[in-house]
Amino acid sequence: MRELILLRHAHAEPIAPGQADLDRPLSQTGLAEAEAAGRWLAENGLVPDRVLCSPSRRTRETLEAVLAAIGYVDQRLDEHIYDATPGTLADIADSNRDAQRLMMVGHNPGFERLAALLHSGQSGDYRGMPPGGIAVLSLPAEASIEPGIAQLSAFWWP
């Protein structure tokens, strides 16, 4: 088995006039949520082999806070995660099949729909993923990413 960890960015500041959505920072609440997410991952031994992160400021700041708790891991920015559909996210995860435990840091609605698609086979069958939320999905080691292939082994939110 291998694992896919989906970490939604923590609470961000509202967009300011003239500010690009990509540049929104975490709020103070969001920073605390991200730190708590890192502690939960560390306490549960869920340290990824590789992290793929959206290039937005709020996802990068979420990842920085998580890394402070779990330590350094292989990390890469992937511009395709930002505003991605579940299909695009599945393709990204599938192209990183060599990682035993892959963590992706990104956004909704893509993440909650991807979790639902991999678990139940339907992307519309989602229940919500709050800011700072984590879904841990277990998948067969050599299998391609496809609908209904995963077991939801953990779900956590701050």
C-alpha cells in the first residue's frame, strides 16, 4: 500500500483590493491551524516522502508551518495544483507513484472532490474539507489512480 495525503491550506486573509488571489497570506488563525496540522502528522507518523505544493502564498505558508513539525522532506511547487480539477489532481498524484507517501498541499473544491472520487468513485459525493483539513488515502502500491481505488484511512481538521 501507498498513501496520498491531501492537506488543504489553512485559513487565509481575505483578498485585499488589487491583490492577486495567489498572494493571500495565512491569517493568525490559519498559522495556528497549520502548526496543529504539522503536529498531528508528526504524532501519527505521517511524514511524507515527497510534497507537492500549489504556488499560492497560503499553501506555501501552510507547508512551512507543517515542515517545522515534521522536518525537511522532498518538496516541489506544482503550478498545476492551483485551481485544479479532481482529474488534474489525480493525474499529478499518478505521475508521482514512485513516492510511498505523497502529500499534496492545495485548495478546495479540488481536494475534497478528489478525496471523494478516490474513495467512493464519485467526485460529487463529498462532505467538505475545512481549511487546514487533512485526508489520508491508502491505495494499492502499483495501481493507477482511478475512481474508487482508495480507502480513507484518516481525516483530521483543526
